Amino acid sequence: MASTTFPIDGAQSQFTNYAKEMEEWEEEDDILLQLYVSNTTIISQYLEEEDQPVCKRHRGSIPGHKVIDRQREAAHARLWNDYFSENPTFGERKNISQKIPNAS
């Protein structure tokens, strides 16, 4: 195979310089492409997180589930007043020790 000859003086050095510049441009293009992909990934993750509801504080056993106020304290007070108070609404007040055999 014949070697490449350059008819004009300095043409070989110009070709070598051109080849080096092309390699540098390709490296720069690769770096820019990597930065573009990285930035796009970061932006898409940020936008996905922004769409998620933000819980100010965790309530309940499972994050994200709705918490229902069942007014347990008021229900306890009603239960106590209905069955165990001095004047119960339902039934008569009995001493619990009478129901348990051998209680002293």
C-alpha cells in the first residue's frame, strides 16, 4: 500500500493539526453530552419529587394514609358515664368484687 503524499509543503502538518482538533472536538462533544444527560436526569427527578404530596409530619402507622379523628377520649367518657359512674345510664352499679369469687 502506498503512503499518503502531500503535494504542498506543510500539508501534512496541517492535516495532523486538523486531526488533533477533530479529536478534541469529539471529546468536548462527549463531555457536553454527558453533562446534558446528567442535567436532564436531575431535572426530571426534581419534577417527579415536586409532583409528590408533601407530608408536613407523619401521623398514623402508614405514611400517606388518611387519618380519621374518632374522638376516642369522648367515647371513653361516654362509656364510663353510661356503665361505671355513680348513676349509670344502663343497668345498676355493682361492686366488681362481688362478681369475682375469692376476691379480697
